[in-house]
Amino acid sequence: MASPAADDYLKTIYHHTEWQDEQITPSQLAANLSLAPSSVTEMVQKLAAQGLVSHRLYGPIALTAAGERRAAAIIRRHRLIETWLVREFDYAWDEVHDEAEVLEHALSDRLLAGIDELLGHPVVDPHGDAIPDADGHVHRPAFVLLGDAEPGHRGRVLRVSDRDPQVLRAMQDAGLHIGVEVEVGAPGVVHVDGATRPVPTGAADAVWLTA
């Protein structure tokens, strides 16, 4: 079942456990996809019949090994395209998600391989998300959510969620780019290069630091 709709389900399930361990529930999946629970139930049953997800009635949903490979392949396409748009076409990091959503279903494997070669085989996208390799493998260093980091914690900005473009723009304006070294201060502030800066609204739950 290779279709944009099925791929969106697999990507959403993959994303949910990428930076935390709790499996996604049917209601969470429906909310993330902005779909009716009945529609989600029907598609999950189809994906389960294809061996792409495992699910028991009223329980959480998990990708099977085959489902994870398929999800990783689509996410690889999406994140390579985002990186390509930022590096080669000067897109801002808050502008690339919707474009990549369209292009990930349109580019051939040959063109995608050419983009990967052109970019020097990047391992993270503009938001710090790991780009799976051709075999679906990723490497993520140990991390901590900014909102969970204790005062005094020092680390690099590892990843910023691309779910809210407004948070991305606020991070950009605050100079909190991927790779920037920060020290967590009192609630709501971080220290960067000796300067104290407020944490943008919504960033505490959308920014990950190296542990």
C-alpha cells in the first residue's frame, strides 16, 4: 500500500516516537492528522493487514519492521528535500515543510540520489532532525527537552520541532540556531555567549538540547 495517505500515517507514527518513547494512541493519531477517529481506525486496519503496523483494539499503534523501513524512506525523502530547499534555494527553515510535503511524492529515486550527492550526504535536516540513511538507519546523540533541562545544563541546540512555524521564526530572531551552545538559566531564560535571552513562547516543548 504505497499511497500518500498511507505514507502520512506511517510518518506520523514514526515522528511520535522519534524523540520520546510513548507509542501513539488512535486518538492522538487522529488529532495529529486532523481526521475523524473512524477514518483513522479504517486506515490503521488496512495498514495492519499489510503488515506495516501492529495494533490491538483500543491500544497504541506501533510500526512493524516493514512499516518502519517504509516510514524512514519517506522521511529521508522529506528531510533531504527540506535541506535542498534551504541550501540551494535560500528557503527559510520555517518555509520548507509544506513544499517538501508535496515534493516528497513527486521526485524520482534517481533525482533524490542526485540531491543527496549534491548536498554531500547530510545527516540532519535544517531543523536538526536526523535524515535516515538509505537503509533507514539514523544516529541521534543523547538529548533532553529544553523544558526538562535543569538550570545550569549546558548543551547545543540539537533539534527544533517544525510543527509551529511561529516558534521557528522566534528561534531564528533570538539567534538560537541548530548547533548554538546554550546554558539553561532561571525558568524562561537561557544564556548564549554571555548574554541572557528569553526562551521564545512555545520553545520549551519544541527544542531539544544535547544531554
